[in-house]
Amino acid sequence: MVVVSAPPTSGATRTHCPYCSLQCGIELRPTVPGLPGPLALEPQADFPTNLGGLCSKGWTATSLLDHPQRLLHPLVRTVRGDRSSPFREATWDEALGRVVDGITAAQAAYGRDAVGCFGGGGLTNEKAYAFGKFARVALRTSMIDYNGRFCMSSAATAANRTFGIDRGLPFPLSDVARARTVVLVGSNPAATMPPAMQHLDAGRADGATHVVVDPRRTATAAGSTLHLAPRPGTDLALANGLLHLAVRQGRVDEAYVAARTRGFAAVRAGVASSWPDRVERITGVPVAQLQQTLDALTAESAMILTARGAEQHSQGTDTAQAWINLALALGLPGKPWSGYGTVTGQGNGQGGREHGQKADQLPGYRKLADPADRAHVAGVWGIDPDELPGVGVSAFEMLDRMGAEGGVRALVLMASNLVVSAPDVNRVRARIEALDLFVVSDIFLSETAELADVVLPTAQWAEEEGTMTNLEGRVIRRRQALPPPTGVHDDLWVMKELAERLGRGRYFSADPGEVFAELRRASAGGLADYSGITPARIDAEQGVFWPCPDTTTDGGAPHPGTPRLFAETFPTPDGRAVFRRVEHAEAAETPDADYPYVLTTGRLMAQYQSGTQTRRVPAPSQSSAQPEVQLHPDLARRLEIGSRDIVLLSTRRGAATFRAQVSDDIRADTVFVPFHWGGASAANALTNPALDPHSKMPAFKACAVAVSRLGAPDEDELLTRPPVHTALSAPTRPTLNQRLQPSRRKDLPMLAQNRFLQGVFAFEGAGMDKPAPLSPELSHLVPEGVVSQALYFRGGNSSDELVSLVLMRDGVAMRYFPIGAKADVHVPLRVVEDIDGGSLIELRLLAPEGLTGTLVVDLGLVEH
Ligand code: SF4
């Protein structure tokens, strides 16, 4: 048992909860003033995000400070280099010596990039900043990234390319209470950050309309005005459908679009084919609900807030972009009590992504590839810009090449439990096992630390000084209420010591105040400019919002900070926000005969991220919680699964076991599991590591899964036994003959897939007797073993004469769809006809020779 020593003072320490991005204000004080012992915790009644509220995680946070499993000594393997040998305690000198030996050997054999660094969104700004500098100055490697890639990188990428800046909320959280409409997309604050609900509740009490978009009826959805429950992975189509309606109904803010944006014409054309009934078929959201949502969004003030449910997809950036497009078209960003924002998850998810932990980034959102940015930061660091390495690779790309040709051979990991939180954890575990050296800094022996060569114990939140940046972009102070246990050091000290041993110690400080002062200089002039933010101002002003340049050097008044962005302009080269056309694409993996349902993952109220901390909290609600799979009663009945049964989930990557929670709060084609556990119930043994091409975000939120009953409620041992996984390596479809046979497997119902031949095309007629190809996008080879059926045709014709689209099968005309001059048609095909696999379907054009114009075409097909 560790005895935690309170500082010799009876005063309170004003600091913040260690967990989520709300960073609730709390006060810590010794239980017995002036004496060693446990700390008492109270919420700060006046801190603007939590207003005296805390969730169960916050209330129990101090219980981990003297937890019996706390790491108090460095650990090394008994047999050096053999990770199957047990750990033994070591001195810091021995442990750091092993780390430096391994780093030196890897770099001597394979080059500087053979050593990688992996950080976390829970690190203070100072540690995140120092880690980026440690990689580039002490190790001189380009290989650094962090777990924020797995969090909000898609929304950050979309915001950067549209607004020219990425700050999660561009306004204080309290503005939410003033908005007449709030649309929450894939966000569940009632469970993940309950004190934030005070702001939403105040708005609703004042008559605001709240719309929640989520495949589950979460606690947030249950309290909303309107709940839309789309199929996971279709939020982009939903947003485009809303924008289609806005355009058609003349509800675009044309003056705002003309004055403050560019690129809308392409987006307007892009959503032309997002007809509401088509969107309904893709998403499952009724047309009437689309209309209600748009009506709400055109209120006097409105906000659209996305979170991980919309963003953690292989098309997450484009999905966030679609919601941003909608917000811009309605003129929301920069208007009072309006705009677009993303709700950051991790405690320092905002600050952690600003100061250099990312592979392409330098402090202050500067770019590693920009010569001026390199020169500025190198000047602050006292090195030659040419000493800085180049741009590295993203988190999963680095992890997936570890120990392999061209990949890192040694990894230093801080504040992350990868084998619980990364996608496809079995694959990540195998890559870790291939490393020559694996070093983990943590407060507990997490599932990932158990795999390390060297484990370094580190200080906890209440034992350190530093700054954090919350979901609003408000920079706040983390204060030390007691020293770390004897023999435990914080990560700044560790980086300084390692740098000393690598001959680069003169560039580093272990003092958080000195590091923050240097961070301010390094960020000066950058997008995330902290140079005007001082600890004294943070204390006096309940935090300071960045950007906050230092305007006092020439005797000027201090910059007030920037609570609200975009009121006048956007930080893009021409001051305008940039629309980008985005199209719906199916998820990277969709259900098929072998994996017939959609798996989605998320968080529970009592747990935080990988659960390294919260699963150890003694409170029964946290320590004894069991991982459950939520599934609809219809699905449970079909699969003969009862409440509390043990259920096996399998995907192409792995298997995991959960207890069944049967609930009609979820779609019948979707199952949900929390990702806070490892072992037999590791949700991320199932998830798909397919990456978003822009943000490199893995597809955590949608993949194909098989579900089956494993045992009765009392067969608890099934939840601890490694689940048996029999992978089918590639998507399979039954042959046509198989399809015609009644299925004998109740758990493998056939699922239909929609397909669309569509787009907007300029044309020149070849003659009314010559069906001419219009575009390669209007042809489709029906896959073998599948049957396709045309469901409807929609078309619009801008020309002054009649034209006709011809549906061809293998070169033979099947149907004609005439479209009058300057007219549009909608043809439901009520008598459907099977088109067998192997057939070539095409839409060709009949138009008078020489006639020019534009056609909007949309042929809806279903395949099964
Ligand atoms: S976990 Fe988040 S919501 Fe809960 S107390 Fe901590 S900061 Fe507040």
C-alpha cells in the first residue's frame, strides 16, 4: 500500500479531472489539514464547463493515487531481450541504460527512423510538446505519432481543409445553451461527459430543439426532441440529403455563401442526386425526419456537433466534411450561438494534437514540411533546421510495420494502451512482439505494458504541474496537490534523462514551467498561438482560449484570447471557408452471408478509454462492470440468444465474447460493444483497421460481424477463456444456386446491398436512334453469384428537347426512360426483373444529334 503524502498545507489545490476533454474543475485538499493522507475532492462550482457537476469517473479519480497495483519501480525483464521471462524491479539507472542501449543498437543497425515514439491525448501540453521534440532532437527520428489518430483526426482534417484551423469547438461550451437547435451526430455526452448535459438541458428548458443522430437510442437520444437512427456508416449520405433538401427548398443562405465561402457550386451539383427517398433507402432515416431536421436547422441559431460516431470511419473525413458543408450552406459558422464543432474525447485531445506529437507537425500547428515553420521552431530549440527530420507516417501505419523491413525496431510508448485501444489488436500485438525493444511509461501494468522490455512508472495527474487544453480550446492548469511516490518520476524527467544519455540533454528541461515557456515561444505566430497565455492569466481568467498571441512585447495590452472563432473571417488564405464536394461510399466492410450484421463500438459512462485506470477503481460500478453486447430483441430471438447469455462475436480479424444485453434501443441489424476491455472481451480484436485516406483514422465504428450464442448466463468462464476464431479470409457471397435454397443457418440471413448508377453529366446528342454511352460511371458488371434488380429511375434534363435514357443489359435495351425538355422524372419500377450475375448493365443516351445540355441521372439497384 502506497502512502500518499499530502503537501504540508491546508489549502485547496484547484485543478481538473484527469479524464475526458470536459476537464471538469475540481478542488483537492488534504483530508486532515497539514497531515499525510488521502485527498478529498470537490467539484469547482464556478468552472464554466462543469458548473459544480462531476461524473462517477471524476468523483472516484483520487482512488487510484495510492492504488495497490500502482507501479513504483522501473521493471525490466529477468533475461534481457527475452520478453517471456518475468519482470523484476530495477533501478532507474539500469532501466534507462537498457532503453538507451536498445535505441542505440536499433539506430546503428537500421538508421534513425528505426526508433519510434507513440504518444497520447492524455499527456499535458508540456509532455506532448516535449515528446515531439524528444523524437526530433534527441532521437532525430521522423517516426512519431499518437493515439489521437484513433480519436478525432477525421473532424480535424475536415476542419483544417475547410476553415483553415482545427479547434474542436470554435465557441465556449456555454453557447450550446443559447442555440435554438443543436444537432448531435454520433455523440453521447449523457454517458461520456454527463456534466456537459447541463448546457444542453438549459437549452431544452428554454425551448430549443435537439436532434440526435445515432444508431442507438442512447441516453442523449432518449432525451432529445428527435432521434434519427441511421445505419452505421451512412451519416455522410444523411448530411448530403439534408443539403439536397435545403437547396431544393431555397433554404441555403445565399448571401453568406457568396460572401464567406467558395466552392459551393460543385457541392450543390454533388447533392443534386441525394433525393430524400434515396437517402432514406441508404440510411434508414425516414424522409419525414429529414424534413423535420432541416426545419430545425433553419431556426434563428443552430449548431451541428459531430463526434466519434460520425468520424471513426474509413470515410470519416468526408463525413465530417458533409456536415460542415451543410453548416456552411445554412450560414452557421461564425454566427452567434451557431456553427459546427467536434466534441473532443480524450482529456488533452485538443492540446495533444497541436504541439508536435503528430507525424507531420511542429508546435503551434506548424508544419514539418514548411521551411519557414522548420526555421522558427529550430530557432527556438537552438538547432539547425536541417537537423529536423522530415514527415513520418501515421499511427497505424507505423504500428503495422513494426519489426518489419523498413519499420521501426524500437518503440517508446507513453500514455496509451495499444493492445486494447488500437484497431485489430491481434495484428498490433503481433507487431509489438516483433520489436527489438519496447518501452512503456505508465502508472499501471496495462495489457500493453505487460508486453514491454522496460516499464517506466510515471506520475499521476494530481502529482504534476502542467497545462491542458479542453474541448473548447480553453488552456487550463493541471496543478500538483501532492508529490509522486518516492522513486516515481514524471515523463518530462524521463525524457530529459534519456536525452542526457543520448548526448542531447542540453536541449531539454524537466521543469514544466520552463517547458511551457518554451512551448509559448515555439507556438508564437502559429495557428495555435499560446504565446500570450501565462499561468497567472489562466488562474485569473478560468483558462484562456487560443489563439492568444503575445501582444505585450511592444507595450501593447494583453490579447484577450479567442473564445469565438470565425465571426468575421476564416484563417484561410482568402479568408473564406472552402466547400468540398463529398459523396457517400459504403463502409470499408459491409455485411455479407458470413458476417451478416454491423458492429459498432463506443464508450460507457463508468469507463474511460482503454480502462487502464477506471477498471481499477474500487467502486463496484466501475470495477465489477462486465463488457456487454447490446443487441435488438428481434435479432436475439432469431439467433436464440437470451438476456445475459454469453455471446460470441466474430469478424474477419478476430473473435470476442460478451454478455448479452437485449434492448430495443439499437437497430436490429447492428450490435454495439464497448471498447474498454482487453482479453477475451476486446472489442478491438474485431474492428477493421481500414484507414480513412485523408486522416488515417481506422474504421472503428462499422464492420461486418457474425453473432452466435456461446453459453448460458451462468457459464462465466466463457468470458475469460480466449475465444475461438475461425476467420474467413475474404468476403464471400453465395452462388446463385445456393441463394435459391432456403437457408439452413438461422444466423446467416441474406442481406441486400444497394447500388446506384448516378451522377451529373454534360452531353452532346448522337441521334435519337443511336443509344450512346454517356459515362463509364453508368455501367456496372453484376458480380457472379448475385442477382441485381432495378428499383427506380430518376433523371433531370436541362436541354430544350426530349431525351431518353436506355437501360441496356449485355447490349440489349431493357427499358426506356424518356425525360422531357427542362423536366425531371421519377420512375418507380414496381415490376422488378432479375438481372443475373455476369450481366453488364448500362445506361445509354438517346438525344437529337448535336443537342447539348446536362443530365442528372440516378438508377437505383438492389443486389442480393
Ligand atoms: S470524466 Fe469528464 S465529465 Fe467526468 S468528471 Fe471527468 S472531466 Fe468531468
